[in-house]
Amino acid sequence: MNWPHYLLLFGGGIFLMNSVPHLVSGVLGQPFQSPFAKPRGEGLSSSTVNVLWGFVNLVLAYLLLIRFGAFQWDDGFDALAIGFGALAISLFAARHFGRFHGGNTPERQ
């Protein structure tokens, strides 16, 4: 097992998935939390900041997955490493941002 390789892919999966909410919110013209808001990660950033942050995340994902991680499409372990990274950041984001958007305690209808 080549652990550094899989750690790069895991990190690439994190950045790839993290780009999604920032790009979507930004393109829709909606504010969303970002590391640049006050308080950090809790306050809202403009749609423009979110598009830029989402794009930076895509570039980092590309670097980690393709340039440094040398992702192989036909290697199941490569896909698992990326998938676990994407799942990890998704679960974190669901819990963290759910506090602000009502996702952690949905009301029953």
C-alpha cells in the first residue's frame, strides 16, 4: 500500500466535494459560509467570494488528484480514497452548516 498516494487522493476528494456548495451558492447569487466570513466559517460571504473559493477548491482538487496523486480511473482503491474524502467533508459540512440552515433539526410536517 502506498499511503502517501491515498492520502493525496483523500485530500483531493475533500477539496473536490468542498467546491460544490461554494460554487452552487455563488452561481445562484446566494451568500454562504466561507473561511473568509466573520466569524470564520459561520458568517456569510458574498456570492462572488464563494465562486472564487469554490474555484480555488477545484484547482486544489486537480493538483491533488491528477498532478500529485496520479489518480488511476481503473484502480478501485484510488476511487475509494477519493470517495472517503468526499464523504468525510460532506458529513462534516452537513453537521456544521446544518446548525445555521436547520438541517440538523428538521421539523416534521
